[in-house]
Amino acid sequence: MASPRGARAESRSGSRNDKGLPNETGNPDVGYDETQRTGLMITDEAELNKRFTKLCKKLKDYTEEWEVRVALLHELRDMLVGGSHEHEAFVPLLHQLKDCLAVQATDLRSAVVKEACETLSHLSRVLKKQFDPFADYFIPVLFKPLIVTIQIISDSADQCIRSLIESSRIKSALKKILDGAKNPRGHKILRKSCCDYLLIYLQRTSTKRLEKNADIIAADLVKILDDPDAAVKATARQCYHCYSQHFPQKAKTKVVAKLDQSQRKFLESGGKVGAPVRRGSLTSVSSDSSASSAKSRTKAPGSPAGGKPRSMTYSSPLAKKKDSQSGYSSSTSDNRAGRSGSGSRTPTGRGSRTMSAQTDSKAKRDYHTDAPPASDSAISVASADELQEEVHSIVSLLSTIESDPDVRAGALRRLRGLLNGGAAEYDVFSNLVEDLKDPLATQASDKKGTIVKETCDTLVLLAQKMGDRFRPFADFFIPILYKLNKEWFDKTMK
């Protein structure tokens, strides 16, 4: 059994707080600086096993305070700095921890996600080939935070995936990347990012290792090159040119031969292969890719590729009244621009609040909660199929007024979380709202005031997120609300 490096594996000094954690990690916002840490020395496998048991217990879910979880992630990295990975038992113990790390990487708290992603990146750099199976496991997991509208979460996931591809030899994750890139019903951010990851993979992998998947990549490139989004197509073109450097003959017979004339011209219009775009740091693959990529990252979700955000001229009376009561000055198009990095609403008046409340919410993801969360935190889905599953489960919970009110209130809050996570961007969403009409009308007629309020808040958010598409649904719900309580309706809608 190899022993840890003694030269830099010194015991970490400093007192510990009442939770048994080092005081110097008590403030997670400071971040992790390897140059300022001496590492945590593990003398034997029994101690190592004890440490991993504690990590598994504390990181298996969201119940621990987020500061504690961040400090524990720091402790895992201290073990790497101290050379604990040289123990033969380290990698087998890490297998027991991978589900726990996946939980933290998909948390709603941005500080936790950031630290989890940086920990995974550090593990991949230190363990190298030993981390290959972990990279195949974590890359699909990171697709979920990748499409979250909170930029620090999305960027952390993006940088982590890039690091895993660069440091590891992925196998099964390649199929997940190709599936994410070629799925026309998938989230456009996921499609664009997966194209970037494919380009990294093609650039960093030898021709010999690519031969096994050469035909699969060629078949999927044909589909990706037909993507409706200009940014995705621009990156796909770079993937094709990189692929053609590995397999010139297959590029002609298995890709170009299956494209129509306009697609062939598109391939010929740009042949310079550079580095894939890294958010906020690197230049683009090519000049046209740079322009289209910047638009796809900063334009409002739902905007046509390369153009202005889709105008949203319709705002229901419900939405107008809700905004006036909250002290906000907003428009529907502003609410849909959350991915640009700027605040989507401007607080005006005494009741104003910032959107950071949504970022730092401790709202639970399950339906049944003892008390409603402080805000409707964004919940993102990776595909239209996953969105359909979410909505159908919500429909089943809201179809009756006989079930537990807390469960129904949790389902309504989850629906708002999906809306804040970009659910309205999917083309299939309007059809899903059709399925929600009757269940929402059922909850609006409930005798419990809290359920009625939750339902009305959900209708307000639907109107804001869907804009013009909500018009037929407004025509459906307004008479129902009017009939239920004319006096309340007249007072609220003035």
C-alpha cells in the first residue's frame, strides 16, 4: 500500500468550531485557495474510512446547513492536497461518495454547487485515469444545473464538465453529450453546450481512440447540423471540420453526402477550427460562432436565434395587479431575460426586493413541506420529456381537493419553480398548460385561503412567463374567478 506524501501532508492547524469543522472554513464565501492550505494528512486507512463515512452521512442530502456542506467539500479537497488519494482505499471509498457529490452538485444553493463542481474538477485533475468512470457518471448529472437560469450555477456546471472532458477519457458520457446536442426538443442551452463539449472531445482525443465511435459521431453530426439554432449550427460546423481532420473519407461519405445543398454550402462557409467558447474567458471557435454564441448566452430565453427578444405585448390583469401589489415595475419580456445576467425586475417602492432571494432560497424540492419556502426557487429540466413527467405528476396531485393541502400547495410552488427555471421556453409547454387548466380551476375553488392564494400566484406567474400564449388561458380562468367571488374579483382587478 502506497503511503501519502510526507513532504506536504502536514496536519492542518487551527481550532475547530462546535460542529467539529475548522474555523478557517467557516466562511464558504472566501472560497478554496490551495496555496493557502497545507493539506489534511490521513495516517492510515482506518482514519480514511472514518472520514469518508462522515462525508457520506453529512452530504447525502440537503438537511445539513449549507455552510457545513461547503466546509466538508473543502475537507475532501484538503485530503487531496495532503496526499490521501495515494491510499489504495481512496478510490473505492470515493465510489461510495459519488451519489452524495451528485446531490450537492444539483443543490439550489449556488455556493454549494460551485464548491461541488470545483471539487469534482480537482478530483479529475489529481486522480487522472482513475477518475474516468466518475467522469462518465457526473457529466450527465451536471446537465441539470447547466441549464439553470442562475448564472453562477450554470457557469460552475459548464466549467466542471469541460474540466472532466479535458482531464478524463470519457466513454458512456460521449453518448449523453451527443444525445444532448442532437435532440431538437431539448433545451437550447444544453444543445449549444453539448456541441462545445463534443468539439473539446474531438480536439483532445486521438484518431485511434475515436475510431470506435467514428460512425456514431458522423450520424449524429448530420442531425446536429440541421439544428434550427444558429449558434448550435455554427459550433456543429467546427465539430465537422475537426472530425474531417481525423477521418477525411468518412466525413465526405457519412456526413457531407447526407446533407442537402444549402447545408453543404453552410459547411463550406467556415472552416477555421479553434477552441470552443468558454463562458466569459476564451474567444470563440470562429468569428461567426462567437457572435452567435454570445447571442445565445445573453439573449432572453425564447428569443429567435440571432435576433431581438420575442416581444411579449400581452399582460393579463392578474399579472398587472400582482406587480402593483409587489412594488415592482416590470414587463413580461423583462421577466424572460433572466439568463442575461442582469436583474429581470427593477424594484420600485417600499415593498421592493432583489432576485437574489430566489438564488439563496432554502426551498425544499419535495411537495410536502411544513411551511412554504420564502421564494419559488428555479427548478430546471433537461428535456421536454422530463418536463412532461414533472407536469403530469403535478396534475395528478391537483386534480382533487381531497388530498393534503400541504401537498397541493407544494405542487403549486413546484410548478412556479419550473416556470422560474425556464419551463415556458419549451414548445410543448402550452399543451401541458391545457392539461393543467382543470386542476388549477379545481384548486382556485378550494375553501382554504392558502390554496386559493397559491393558485392565483401560480396563474400570475403563468401569465408573466407565457405572455401572448396565455391569452386563451386568461379567457378561461377570468370567468371562473369572477364567478367564485365577484366582490373579490372586482376589488382585485381594479
